[in-house]
Amino acid sequence: MKVSTMLNKIRNTKYAVLATILLLFVTLLAFNSVSAQGPEPTDDEVNKIAKKLYCPVCENTPLDVCPTEACRQWREQIREMLIEGKSEQEIIDYFAATYGERASGDPRDKVKAYLIPIVGILLGAGLLVSALRTWRKPKAAEAIIPAKDAGDVHQDEYIARIEAELKKRD
Amino acid sequence: MTETTTPRRAVPLWIQIVIWIFIVGLLAIVALGLSRRQQGTVQPGQKIDDFTLTLYSGYELGGRSEIKLSDLRGKAVVINFWASWCKPCEQEAAELQQAWTEYEPGGEVVFLGVDYVDTETDARVYMKKFGITFANGPDLATSISQYFRIRGVPETYFIDKAGVLRYVQIGPFVKVEDIRAQIEPLLK
């Protein structure tokens, strides 16, 4: 075999090895990028969302601290949705739509949740104020009579009663 | 010796009003909550309003993925509220399925499983485990359970052919005979 042919073969083998390494490197990169799309969320990431949701069975217990089986299943669902790439808001919206507003601490219909109670309180306040004004009117009328005159009226009644008693004795 | 007393400053009227409004409002909320709790579930004799149940795929009724109660007029309806996380529900799952197997061929009775605050994955595992075949679906936004004012799961409601509630079972059925005993009067 000629020296030049041998050199060519070595060069070709070198290129082949380089090409193989490059291919492996690209494949590894591609594999890493695929797995990076859906990493397993940590418990902290799950609980961060669970904290904003409430147990469906126990009243007012945040999902992240609730020990019931129902809550464990819900936390697992949050984990699955995070793996699917759902955002925090998407997950909360899903829970509110599927399990009702009480699952979420934040009411969807804010007008209904906040405005109606405020209007109710204002109406109640209006009624109370008008009732108090009505109760106060007679007192105001009484206050027009001077205290001195009021005393005289009582005194006259007292004298009249004494005179009546004395007449009876006579 | 003369005592000097400093006159007490009266609380302004508007503050008194605010305090009273707060107290009355608080009492009203407590009273409303208590009355709702004491109201209990819907009572037998009451006509049940129409509602729609979206069914899980594979658990449809006559090929329909959504069923309205009004579509079932003329049939007795057994509505069972359950959840996969509910241990007492497991006690009656087999009995309910057995009763359904008995009544399904007659076509006079429909069983509806309403899955209360559950995940679909776990619900499917549960239904497969107990071999449940009757129509089942999630209680979306808990609207159906709120209407029935359920206190927990399992609860089963027996509705006659005219859509009137006839019996409420709180807690699980122990024997299939107990389920039959509630269905039979609805068929007369």
C-alpha cells in the first residue's frame, strides 16, 4: 500500500470519528432540550399554587397543608398540570371552573362578590340612619319646652293633687 | 369637699352607627350561615329542578355525553354522589353496580353517578376497580351538589317518574336489598 493511500485512510477515519462525536453531541443536546420542557416540579412549586387553593372537604383549609386524600389528589393534579406546561393562572382557573369558586380564594365574579355586599351594607346604613332620625324627633320636640316651665308643670300637678287630698279630708 | 368631675366626651353618632351596622351585618351573616346549615338536603316531596350532568367518556348514557334531568321524565332516577377519595363510597359501589345491572334491562330506571370534587384520573381508577358501568360525570363547579345541598359523600337521591324527590340516603347502602326497597315504589 502506498503511503499517500494510507494517509488518506487515516484522514478519512479521523473525519468519521469527528463526525460521530459531533453527532453524539447534537443528539445529547437535543435529548436534553426535550426533557427540559417537562421537568418534574418540586413540592415547593406545587405547594406555591396549592397555597392559593382551598380544600374541597374541610372548610377554609389551604390545599398545601390539608392532609386529606382529596387534597393529596388535587396536589397531584397540580403537579401533572405543571408537567404539561400549564401556568399558575391556568391551573387556578381550571380548579375554579371545575370545582367551583370556593376552591379558589379569589372570586371570579368580583362584582357579585364585592359590590353586592357593599351595596347591601350601604342600604342597611341608610335604613338605620333614617330610623335613628325618626326616633330622635320626639326628643327634639320635648327639648323645646324650657326646663323651668317643665318644672312648673310638675309642681302644679303636685299642688293640685295635695289640694284634692285635703278637700277629701274636709 | 367638692368633687370635680370631668364630663365624658360622647362617642360621635356616626361612629355609633358604623359600629351598629358592623354588629348587625355580622349577626346577619352568622344567621344566614346557620340557617343554611340547618336547612339540610333537599327534602322528599320536592320537585327537582332541571340540571345538566356532563358525562365522562366511556360512561355516557345512550351515547350522549351530556344528560339533562328533564330528558329522563317518565323514568325513575337514582342520583348517587360519590368521590374516589371517599372510603364509605367504596362500601356501596358494588351494591349500586349490582342494582344497576338488575334494573338496566327494564329501561325504567336510570342511575347517575355524580363525582364530587374529584380528579378524573382517580375517578376512572375507582370506577374501573368497582366495575361501574352506569352513567357517571363530574359535578362541574359543584353546581349539582350545591342544588341538592349535600352534606357529604356518599348520598343517594331517588327521584320518581314525575321528577319528584322520594327518598334521600345519607351515607352508604349496606345491602342491595335496601336499594331495591327504594326503587320499587318508584316503579308503581
